Amino acid sequence: MRARWISRGRGWILPAAAAVVIVVLAVVLINLRKPPPVVSSMDLNQRGVALRTVTVYALAPDSLVLVPLERQTASFGSRKDLAGELVEFLGGPFDSLDAPLPPGTRLLHFFESEPGAVTLDFSAALESVTGASILRDRLRLAAVLRTLAENMPPVESVRVLVQGRPLGSWGDHLRLGRVIAVEHWL
């Protein structure tokens, strides 16, 4: 009886061994096949995206000094795109300097009615700009105007809006007119 069980048990060994040999041969043959060439849509001769260096002004924390900082931007498109990136840079953060604009301030719209006459429409975060004194408020506004004027010439006058409405005061101390003459602040 025992011999019969052993002989019955050996009947599955040959098909199992054949299946293992077939799987091993398939794996070996698949791995010996030459891999397909890598197809890339990148032009390897292209150097990449060119960066433009812009100057952004921040405030020294314990003095009445504007500190120029260099930043890199890939914005070579429209003046609106560049103005938007400059506003983002002006919102900081800076290592040991104060940002001229409150965090989260965004440029919603940029208009240029004629060369040099710019209208900037900011998000509501701009309404929270404050300075400890009239001099700090003036310095914050000067940092914004100088950053725009140096990186987007010619900017001669700026009109500031917040969500489509004219901004009446900059911080707690400065009352703004309809149009700001940039040369007065530089």
C-alpha cells in the first residue's frame, strides 16, 4: 500500500518540473532580449530656462534703511507676470529683514494705461500693511515703488487699488492721493 502511494505521488513531479523549467527559460529569454531605446522629448542641447536677476528692497529692522536683495525669476513674459513675481518677493520672508508687504499679498491685476503710468490692484491682505511710525510707513511704500521702478522701467506714476477700490491710506500714517509720483519716493 505504501508503494502505491509513492508511485501515485511521483506522477505530479514531472509536470511540475517541466513547468519550473519553462518559467525559468521564459525569464532568462525575456531578460536576454535587447531593451527598447529610451525616447525623450527633451532636447539635450537646450540649456534650460534662463533666469533674470531682479532687485527687491526690504527694510532693515532697527533702522530707516532700505536693503537691496537680488532674486532670480524666470518671468520674461509680460510685464504683468513680472509685477506679480515682484509683489510675491516683496511679501517676504527675508532672513533678518522686514518685508515691505504683508505676507499673502498678491497682485490681482496690472494695468498700464500709457508708458510709465501703472495701476496695481492688490489682494485684501495689503490693507493690513502697518508701520510703527510714519517713517516706517514711508519706507515700506518706498521699497515697493523702488522695486517696481528699477525692474520695470519706465514706471513714473503708480495708482494703488485693493480689490478694485482705491487705497486711501498706506498703513496708519500715510494718506495716498489717486496717483503716486514715483520720483518723489526714490
